[in-house]
Amino acid sequence: ANYQYVTSFHEGHITTLTMQRPERANALSHAHLAELEHAALSLRDDPDTRVVVLTGAGKHFSSGADLQDTPAAGMPLVPRRRRARMGERAIEAILGVDQITIAAWRGAAMGGGACVATACDFRVGSHSAFMEYPEVDLGINLMWKSLPLIVSLVGSARAKRLVAGAERADAQTLYDWGVLDHLTDDEHLMAKAMEVAARYASKPPIAAQMIKQSTNQLAYALGNSIMHMDVDQNL
């Protein structure tokens, strides 16, 4: 598919998806999220890809939801609700990718950008990486069914510090807390991500994908049962 905001590159058994809005720090507009969803879902029909690396062009992974991309004035509630769920749909599509997914993360992963990073199976970060959830200071909860993702990575108290406290976590903290699985410098970020990708691409794909799917079901079963209407709290 020809996307405006996402590029796809395939080599060997690895596909790299790159978010391409560097001039907006890869802010996630409705159209950008729709392309991420489509790209993730299209991997279902790609038996050759075993690992997907997801990264952002420019200095930042993603600055989160594009706050300039708002619904038209007077949009009725039903289409406005469906539009608001686009982020949730993109996160669910990334979570549902059969293949192993790796976020290659430099700079900011804020709000929705952090949701995208935590929806991947692994995260390779550079020393410039940082995470921040600014939603609480806007008077809103964390949406996109993504609260269980950060809770499963760091535990309840640290998740509250990040999401309720809006603390900014630097790369070393993210590594110490288990959000980042690998830490390197900006120059070697993609090389390290590809090294990790090659390791998983070498594994028997059906076994690796079954393990991933079962692990996700175990990790997020409760979250899936209670987070299904988090967007409605902010309509």
C-alpha cells in the first residue's frame, strides 16, 4: 500500500515500518493512526515476515496524539465516538500482529506515542529516549486501551507515577524499570534493533508467534475486559 505517513521496508524476514511525520515529531493524526492500523493488519497476509521493527523518522519516536487534528465542529456523537477510537484500533492492530514486534525508539514517546511503543513486544532505546504521559494534566485519562500495557511492564506504583503523576522517565530509568529491553546510542539504534530482530527472525516462526500470542493473552486478559470504553470518558 502507498501510505502518506508510514513507510515499509522489507529485507530477509524483517519488515521495518517507519512513522513519517518528522516535522510534527510523528504526532499521530487520525489519518496517521489509520495507516498504522492498516499496515499492522496487512502483516496477516505476509507469511515471509517474522519480525517487525517500528520506528519514527527524525529525532523522536512519536509525540503522541495530534492535538491539532480535532473533529469538525458539530460532528454528531456517533461518528465522533468512532473517530475517537482510531487510536485504540491502531494499538489493537499492533498488539494483534502475529509476528514479533520491536520498537526502535529515540527521543520522545509521549502519550499515544508511548502507547505505540508499549504495544510492541520489545523496545530498543537510545540514550535520548524518554517517556511521558501528559494526559492527566489535560484532565483526561489514558485511553487507547493502553493502561494495562504500561502496568504489565513496570507494575502498579510505577505506572501511577508515570500516568497519574505525569513523571518524565529518561532512558536509563526506562531501562532500569524494564520498559527498554536494550539501551544504546542514537548512532547504533537501528543496528541494535536489527540485531535483536535477527535473533527472533531465526526462531521457528509458528512457535515464536504462538508463544507471543499466549503471553499477551495472559498479560492483558483482565485489561481487555475492563478497558473497552476508556475513550467514552472523554467524549
